[in-house]
Amino acid sequence: MFNSLWGRITGKDAGKTFPQQQGKSLDRLGDLAVIFPWGMYSNLPDGQLFKVVDGDGKAVIGVTVERPPGVEQGEVSFWHPGTGSVIHFKNNGDLNIDTVVNGTGDVNINTTTANVTASDSVNIDAPLTNIGVDGNKIARLGDAVEVTVTSGSSAGTYSGTITSSGVNTSI
């Protein structure tokens, strides 16, 4: 049965083989083994509440009493209480990633190859969309176009409007 002790973190991860942080419980200060599910890790902030889970008072789990907004029964979220950023797995199958807190927040993906497969569409809603690095600009249906013919009797520069295109659309 779990120990009924609670306490607060008082120091950052010690950088040892297993996650270890300093904490205080029942006015006793000591080094604690912080336990996380496989593949997860957090360097708990000072003052963070923890629950002791062993009889010796040495193994603890950080506890968040706050909750991210809008998580319904049966849904899962990974949430940063300090920033409000959240990865939210919804009951309807949606995956929402929200990093916009006070108008800031980025999603950075670093990989060798990224594949996006959508059965319907991919929508990007942004005032500026960059595709590639240092690439050419992209023209769209209805955009003004300038064409240069370099030889023959029609040589010269001509202006017009793009009047046909493929089925893909862009902003």
C-alpha cells in the first residue's frame, strides 16, 4: 500500500544514473528517487508537490493538482503547467498540439524525413508560409505573372495573369 506522506521538491535533478531530486516531507530534507513512466521525464520545479510511494519515503511521484482546460473523461493530455502548452489526445481521434501561450510558442520538428498523409486535405492557416529554404517564390491561380521570351519574333517581356492551375490550392 502506498505511503500517505506528501512533500515538496526543493532542488533540481542531481544528474545521477536514476532521476534524483531533493525534497522535503515532514520537515525532513533528503534525496528522493523521482519515478516516471517509461519514456517520460521531468525535472520537477522547486515547490512542486510530490507523493511518497514507498515505505522508506525515498521514492516519489510529482503531482500536478492543476488541470489543463477542456480535457473530457477518457481523453489524455501531456501538459506543461508552467506554460500551458499541451498535447491533447481527444476522444474523437483528433490530436491537438497547442503551444500558443500569451501569443508565443513554437513547434519544432527535427528529423531526416517527415511524411504527412491526409485522406482529405492539409490546411495551413498562417500569414506567411515558407516552403523550403532559399527556394523560388510560388505563383498561384489569379496571380500576376511576367514572362520573358528570349528568342524569335516574339522575344520580349510580357505581363499577364495565371488563368489555369492544378487542383492543389495554397494561401
